[in-house]
Amino acid sequence: MATKSAIITGASSGIGQAAAKELAGQGYSVMLAARREDRLAELKQAIEEAGGTAEYLVTDVTSADQMKALAEAAIEHFGRIDVLLNNAGLMPLSFMNKLKLDEWDRMVDVNIKGVLYGIAAVLPQMESQKEGHIINISSVAGHSVTPGSAVYSGTKFAVRAISEGLRQEIDPAMAIRVTIVSPGAVATELVNTITDDDVLNGFKEGPEMEFLQAEDIARAIGYAVQQPAHVDVNEILIRPRQQP
């Protein structure tokens, strides 16, 4: 049976997990995707215990084939795809002279190619439906560059460029919307991927502030999807009040 449905990548923690609960609370059937099956199973159970509907598929967003399979699974379970939240991302910040090429490659693969593969997986279905909503997670780092963020910022600038290009290419006769969400400092697991001690020490010396919570970003995502079909929230930039 057709129902409102949403695919969420990076759903095993942080913003993805919070967004899954937010959208499930709004009545969306959610297809959860990430690599950690135990986390996905726990989230599915939590959503169902709260009265929602959820399924999951272990997915590596750097695989176009796996992303296509994810979209097919959502259609099989829910009959349609109303929302794609391209949330999976990595943030191993480092100074460029550290030459962390493996980390650069991984960020390009997850943060850029993962977004592209997500779009490719759902766009044919949304065009067939003549409606849908693609939400891509960028970052404050997609608006400005700081020491240590060169490559990460490059990937997040790319997400914004890809999203805006897609928005402009959508046939106006189709009710397909594109939204960029650019969070500032959020208390998530992203910082756990940083291996550059100089960057980590810089965090310790930075200004004290109350970080955003994943639920703060989830509410922003919830706001975007709640708007009437003729309203396209192009971008939401949200940061802690104390963040420069």
C-alpha cells in the first residue's frame, strides 16, 4: 500500500537517527540505511514501539548499486519515495600538509559520491510520481573555509552546488523539491573521525559554546518537509547561537 515514505542515509546515529524519529513521528514510513546493522535494528524497534513504521537495509552509500537497491527496497515496502535525506557523511578534518590522502578520498566518496548516488537512485521514481523531496546535508563548512577544513569544506561546497544545480534542472511541472541543510557545530560522532592532533587541539582552544543537538537539525528537516507543495525551502543554515 502506498504511503508517505522517506529514505534516510547515515541513520545509525546523530542527525540521521534523530531525523528518522522526527519523520516517523510525522507519519512517514522510514527506510533506514547505514552500515551498522545493530544500530539500524535498534532504531527500527524504537520507531515501531513509538507507533511508527520503519524498515532498514544495510547500505554503503559509496556503492551506486547498493543505493539503487535501497531505493528499490523502499518502493517494495512502501510503494513510493517521498523524501530522500542524503545525510551520511564524514568529517576527518586535517591540515593539508599532513597529506592524509586516504581520508581525502573517503570524504569525496561518502560526502560527494554518496549524495550523487542517492540522487541517481531516487530521481527516476520521483519523476515518475511527479513529486518528491531531496534533502542534502551540507554544513556551515560549505559556506566558509577554516584551517583544517579545506577538503571537508570542498565536499560540502560541492553538495550545495549539486543541490542548487538539481533544483534548477527540475521540470517546473513536477512537484519535486530540493533542500540543503547546513548545520553548524552539532554534538554527533563526526569528530570521532578526526586523526589530526593539531585540529583536535584547536578545538580545545576554541570558544566555549553550547553545541546543537541532532534533534535541533531534525526539527529543521521536519519543517522543510511540512511546507505546502508550492513552497520549496532551498536552504537552512543553522548554527549554535554562540558559534562565530
